[in-house]
Amino acid sequence: MSVLSVYMSGAGTRPLPDEVVEQAKSHLLDSLASMISGSELPAGEAAQRYVRAHGGKGSATIAGTALTATSADAALANGMMAHADETDDSHNVSRSHPGCAVVPAALAAGEEFGVDGARFLRAIALGYDVGPRVINAMGGAAFSYDSSLSTHSIAGTFGAAAAACCMAGLDARQMRWALDYTAQQSSGIIAWRRDTDHIEKAFVFAGKPARDGVTSALVVQSGWNGVDDIFSGADNFFAAYAPKAEPGQLVEKLGERYEIVQTDIKKWTVGSPIQAPLDAIEAIRGKHPFEADQVRRVTVRLAPSVAAVVDNRDIPDICLQQMVAVMLLDKTVSFHAAHDKPRMNDSAVLAQRAKVNLVRDEELARLLPVRVTTVEIELADGTLLSERVDAVRGTPRNPMSRGEVMGKARDLIAPVLGREISERLIETVYAIETVTDVRRLRPLLQRRG
């Protein structure tokens, strides 16, 4: 608790290594782009309905709209938008999506306190460091496979709180109290897997964590105190949630290993388990071009626990069979195609889906948390094509370039805010240290009028 709280309290003024700065800017841009594009998806629209009915009384920005709200409500709405689909980043080891909770919380708190861009970026990096480490301490990916608790919600809540508290400038003891209030708000169960519209999932992964993280910062900043040792005292967080936890993981290599560098940026706007299969099909096609009608069968091998997440789901962007069928037909998977639910009933797509065979491969389970995938494509003439993907594009072992991140952001932002605003936002993010007050980002995040 002492090491963690002191580290958190100093994060706002502590310079980051150049590599971490570059990654933080890319993840910030990717998360903002997810928020803006998500404003036009069902979860984003649901968030706007909530704000219009019950919020709208504050001055915090809600991306992709002309709306404003209180800090907590803005964090909720922007979080819902950031995870309105599967566009946002993901931290594989901790089974979490840090950016969709951390960035909305940092933005809301930053506007509340008028913080500059340099501190904003450092707060975001801190959020990525704290949230995933809580899950690592609980047992990491193994814990997620054995528990009904949602690691995505827990990591998001602690990450959002860390970022918001950094923006609020809390000292070390206040950080202890904020962690206490965050622990009391930590919740979420994997019933979100039964969600068919991505609204509950957006709430669990991002909307609720972002809101609760901001709340933790605001109540302590206003003068509340709390328990000093929620991670180590009697009836502590780990005793309640993960009795076999290793609390030392909270501070392991803190300040040396930055989790934002370990976090994936998705090339494809689909669920993480589908990234590798799409990479594989693209690679196969690059070596041996073919048309969809030439394909007899596609066999995709995934670890069983990974396959379960994307096997014939009701939502297109987390349905492996649907996305493979689209890839066969379109030779890519666009943002629009990944969200085209009516197309799930299209006869041409259904004909391709019938060719997809998902194999739950126990051998690949031994390689987790690295998600290795093998794709085999059998053509009608008997030709057998295959590709094994050990490092998905956008993961730390095969990172996207700044240009690729910018290209993805343009495709997400421009349809909502226009090309000119898109370019200005991208330019501003990569020069975020020059922004004297994050409130100045609003004209680059909102619709006009």
C-alpha cells in the first residue's frame, strides 16, 4: 500500500520514458476514436438517452455529440461509447480493456480540474499500470477463466480511479482512501456474455468503471477519508475477491514495466479472439489470392476458452464465423461490416459461414495468455493453404506503426466529425504536451451545433 500510494501520488509530475510517451499517445488517440465512432452505435445512443433524461447539467464533454454533463455522467457516457463495440484496446495478460475506462475518466477529471496535457498523458499511463496490476495480483488470466467475476470491470474501475485521482492531484494518503472507495465500488460478473446489443457489456467494461473511478477521486478530493489499507488489512479486497491473490504483483516492476506498452491496439474493429484469424486470412490471400466461391472449408483453431467467447455470437463483431465470412467476401473487414447486424441473415454471408469450422484446440490452451491461431483454407480444387499467427498485428510483439494508428483513427473519426476535425485531433494528440488545459480538446471531440 505504501509503495503503490506513493507512486500514484507522484505520477502526475514524473516524466515517462520516450517509448511510453509514444505508446500513451497512440492509446489515447485510439480510445478517443473509439469514443467518437461509438457515439453512433447502440450503446453510445443509450448513453446519450440517459444523459438527456437525467444528466446534461454539468460542463464535461461527451464525445461525438453536442451534449455536456457532470464529470461522473460524462465519464459514464464516454465509457459506454468507447466500448460500444470491439474497437478499443485490450490488455491480454489481465483480460481487461484499459483504455475504454481510463481515458474517459481522465478526460472528465481533467476537465473538472483544468489539468494540462502532460499530466493528462501521465495519468492515463498510471491508469493502465494500476488496473491490470490489480488483476495480475488476483491471478491474471487464470483467475478470469476460473471465476464469474468480470476482470474487465475490476481492472477498468481501478485504472479509471488511478487516472482520475492523478488528475485531481491527490497525495499519497488520499490515494489510499481513493483505492478504498474504488474497492467498495468494484463489481461486475460475466453475465455480460449473454448481452446481445453490447449495451450491458459497454456498461460493465467501461461506463460503470469510468464513472466509479471519477467518483472515487471526487469524494476524496472533496475531503472524505477512508480505510488506509484496503489491499492488506482485515477484510481486505483480496480476501473478499481472490483469497489466493499475490498482492506483491501490485507493485512488481512499477515504474519499470509500463502496462500501456503491454496493451494491444486492434488492427481490426472486432473482438480480440478474431484478430489473429483475420490476420491469417489476409496473410494467406497475400501469398495465394483466391475468391470466396473457390473456398470449400475454413478451419480456425483457437484455445477452447478463447473460442467460447466468439463462437456463433449474436453480435457480428464478436462472432468469429460472421467475421470470417465477411473477410472471405469483402477481402477485408470494415468498421461498417463489423457492425452490420442485418447482414448476419444475408444468404451470401450464410453460405460462407457454413464453410467455417471452429476447432477448440487444447494444445493452443497451453500457450495462453498468448492467443496463437492456426487457419487452414481448403479450396475447391483441393489446394490446402494455412497460416499460423503467433503475434497478432497490434500486439506488443507485432505493434502497429504510428501511421497505422493514425489511419485507423481517421476512419473512425472522420465519418462523425469530418476530415478537418479528424486531422486536427490527431495532430493535437501527438503534441498533447503543448495543451495547457484539456478543456481545449472539446472543439475537437464534439459535433458542431
